[in-house]
Amino acid sequence: MTGSETRIELPATGELSGAVAIEANTGARGATQWHRGTSRALQARPKSREIPAIRPNSATESRPNANYRLNLFLICVVLGGTLFQLFGMPFVVRGFGMRAGWVLLPIMLLQPLHWGLIHEAIHSHLLPKRRINEFCARLLSITLGSPFDATRVGHLVHHRFSRHSYDRPDVYDGRGDYALAWLRYRGRLFGGVYLGLLASSLIAFVPVSLGVRLMENAIPIDEEGDTRVRRTFISLVLNVPKRRRTRREFAMTLALYGASAWFYGAWWPMLFATMYVRGVWHSFAGNVAHHGVSLDEPERARNYSLPRAFGPLVMNQHLHLTHHRHPTAPWTSLAAMSRSEAERPHDNYFRAAFRQVRRCYPIRASRASKSPTSYAGIVSSTAHLAALSDQPHRPTPGGDDPWAT
């Protein structure tokens, strides 16, 4: 490896893996160019033999986001609300005491908007100009506490490898004790996902060798494609400029929330309460569209219904199947694009979210393989692939390897 950038050369199979490779090599500009140049090829790629992917509306997806003014307004709402959470709420709690707890509800409602705006920026259509899109995305990520570079690569990988072994928290894979997995799954729902998001920046502070080992342990090799997933995340650990940006942005987040804690003074637990209610929403919503989805379902995701008034609140993330089919479409176009028979809502969005806490989850792999409805074929691991997880990486000079320079 030479230079300050880590070069990734993923295999050619799978169009979105090209987006991950370009983004890791060139940053947002390369990812944006890829999104614009190959959107039709990506959308036409079917993941299911039963229901082919619907041809995208090129008139909708190819034009610049006509709703960028709405996005800019929502950015102002989210940033203003977050600043109130951090520096306005201390004055409210001093004046009203515990009666100010009712303000936690509107603060919690900021979370789906906050993440939704970052999500739009990841797909390069939050705002029309690339540099402004990138700047606003990083500003939103700093106020949320998430590392934008890792979040962007992780989300693109999620699109390409949806419901792979690393991406199925609702299935017990047999590793470790089931009772611990049961508790860990519920901890994940009740704020654990958000806590992991906050802590993920710390990997940029550990030695590179330790970061590589953490990635190898976090992503098992159980299925076809898992090796590329692991290599992509390891390449992120090896990328020096991204490590520097992550450390810098984490320091900004720490300074922002440290100043907020000073403003809260003796009421600092209320700051943690505001962060917790936002974290619970984020954690519950993180896997709703993929919860209980089998590998033979289209795009391995589902659409859910919501009253029309709630659509802007979640930025139409309840139409997740449509988004996976048309990732370059702006969020305001998803409702019109999801009216086909294949993309009909599966259930109510909030009902599906609360279904995740049923006591049977995470479901055992043996039961998952026998279920004909929700989990048919969801566990697909082989002995020779599982054995690869114990083997250290050995780059092949000149070969098709993501560490090749």
C-alpha cells in the first residue's frame, strides 16, 4: 500500500459494489458520478426470479432534485431543533423542572428527519451541488454523532448485500449462548444501534492492526459476498484521510456535546434523556423494513403503510422496498413510484416496528430454516466458508484484491 489512499478493487459482479469501490477511492465525487452514470443499470438489476425489478422512471430519477428547497428547510428544522436540544433545553428545565419532560417528544421526532437527511446526502441528492451536499451531510453527521465516511460506505454496502449474515440481527446464528443473544438483541433495539453509531468513530483512534482485527471479528464469512463486505470495511480502516476526518469530526461532536453538558449543569441527566429518546427511535427504525424478510423476497426489503401526514416525518423510509429498487430517486418521489402491485405495503409501519420486540426474536437458525413464510432460506452457511473466518488475510500481489495498490 502506497500513498495516503487505500485502493479498493472489488470484483465486477454487482453494480453497487462499484459504487463502494469508487467512493472509497475518490470520495463523494466518485460516488456521485457513479450514481448518475449507472442508475439505470442498477435499478434494472433484479434480486428475485419471481418478481423482476420495475423499470425506473428516468424522468424522475435523472433530473436534479426539484425539492432541494424543501430539503434545505428540513435541514434548518433539524439543526435548529438539535441546537435547542443542546443549548435551549437547559433554560427550559431550569424554569419548569421535570415538567419540561414533555419536550422530549418533539425532540424524539427530530431523529427520523435527521437520519433521513443524511441518507439523502449519501445518495447524492440532498442538495443540487456536490460540495454543499457534502458539507451539509457532514454538519448533520457531527450534530448526530455519526462518522459520515463510515456511514456512507456502510449504507452502500447495505444496498448491495442486504440481509447478508452480518446484516440479520433478528436471526440467531448459533454463535454463543442464546440467552445472551436474546438480551443483546433487545439492548440493540432499545438504544443499542444508536450507541454503536456514537462509538463507531473510536475505531479511527485505535492502531490500524487492531482496527483490522475488529472488522474481521465483526463480519463473519458465512455466505458468498461476505468476503467482499469484510474487505470493504477493512479498507475503510486502512484509509488514512478518512481516519483523519473521522477523528476531526468526532472531536467536534465531543466539543459540541461537552459544551451542552456544561450548559445543562446539574440537569445534565436531561441531556442524556434527550439523546436516549432519539436513540430509541433510531434503533427501532434501523431494521424495520428488513425484519423477518427472507432472502427470496424482492430486494430483501418491504414497504409499509403510513398515514400521508407521517410520510415527511420519516422521509418516506417506510417505502423501503421502493427505495432499494430506486436508490437514486429522491425521497419525495418514492410514494408515486411505489404504486405497483409488487410494491404494495406489507403492513402498518409502526406495528411492524413494535413487532420486533416479540419474545421469539432473535429466531433460532433451525426454526428460520423451517419457516415457509418469513424465514425460508434465510440461513445459508457452509462449512468451508465458515472456516475462512479463522484465516488471516493474505493479499495476492497483482491479483483481484482490495488492498492492491
